[in-house]
Amino acid sequence: MTRIKAIERGQTRGQTPTRIYMRVHELDGESARYVAESSVELARMMAPKSTGESSAKFTPIYGDGYFGIAFSDAHVWYQEMGIRPFTMHNLAGKTIPIWADDPYGKLRSENPKAETRVLPGNRIQVLISRKAALKGARKVITRTARGGRKIRVETPASYPGAPGRIASREAATPWTTEGRVGGAIARANIGVRWRHPGMYGKYFLREGLRRAAIAHGIRMGTIMYASEGVRARRQPVGAVKERRRTKVAGDGD
């Protein structure tokens, strides 16, 4: 799994896998085609989705001795394998478009010309933008002091890694989740701006291959992954160790 860990750390730029396949030596090309098409259908059903655009681009790949799935969007791989929490330093100084949930219409009323979309379940989102400041930037804000007096103070601007507010804490006793501490900072709220909390690997591509093999009565083979210009790497067929689940808002495509 060394290669996967390197990808999660962002140390293999340009080499993120774009296909995953299972090697079954006795499988002929014609049979492999049907199994590959089944694996794509199954992976699409299990893939995380908002609009479904990324999973719609899954393509069956097949030939003598193998079948699998090709995908074009890089984030599909990170949804598949998961990614560790990291600070998004590359966003410094950039304006970031964000699809934000707007269940009560507040964002739409503030900007009637903003682009909107409706997701499955009548979930309405509005396209907004947020500017990430340059590292070390500061800003002056107005606060209300005791007695209602207004004062101006200097604070860190919203740059990647800047100290941020703590939006939520763990529930107090007796409603504290088992294994956590009541009142502690929630795992996804570490008080750092522009921090990606990470996501749990969903393994929908691997599971699509496995279920397709079972449905067609094919012996399980070695699962491989590769990208253009990169030698194929092996992935264990057995169960993957359970990773810590992290709730991520909007982690679908």
C-alpha cells in the first residue's frame, strides 16, 4: 500500500491512477467484456454522487485475462481510497467557487443572479465564491467591547492554516458519542482555516469488480491499478482494514 499512501500525501503529481482492473488469466476477451460492463454498472450504483457526472464517465476496459473500469476525474480515486486530512495551502490568494446548500433560500435572496442547481432529494445549492488570503495576511475588524463600545482589532485573515473559529464540539454527557470526550473540539473542527478534514475510502470501484466477478462465476484474481505512463500496481484482493470514518460535507462528485 506504499504507493497509495504516496498518492494521498500528494507526492505523485500527475500519476494519480485512472483505471482499476482485475487480472484473471483464464478469462477470454469476449467474456471479459460482459464482466467489465457489469462492473461499471455496479460501481456506478455504489459511487458517491451529487450530480452523477463523474460516475457517468466510468468506462469498461477488458481484454484477454483482465477486466476493469477506467475513470477520468482524479477525485474519483480519492473517493475510492480515501485521503488524509490536510491544509489546502495551494488555495492561498485564489478565489474558490463553492456549491453551498441553501435550504431556506437565504443565499438566493442575497444574490438572485447566482447560479443554482437541484440535487437528488430536492437539495438546492447556490454557487458562491470565497477568497483565500495570502499566507500571513492580516485584517482589521470591528468588535463590540464591554459597555457596547466599538473597537477595531487586527486579526489573521482567512488564509490556509490561519487560526479559525471552533464551529462545533462533542455533545455533553449523557449524549456524548462512545469513545469521545464531551465538550471536546469535534474532529472536523480543528480550528484551522481551509483545512480539508479528509474522507473515508469507499472502495466502490474495487467492490464493483468483486461483485461482477461473483455474478459471472469468475475466480477472484489480483486487483491492479494504473495510470497512463505508470506501471500497474497491485492491490490486495482481501478486505481492507477499517479506517476511521470522517464526515465530509459534499464529498460526492
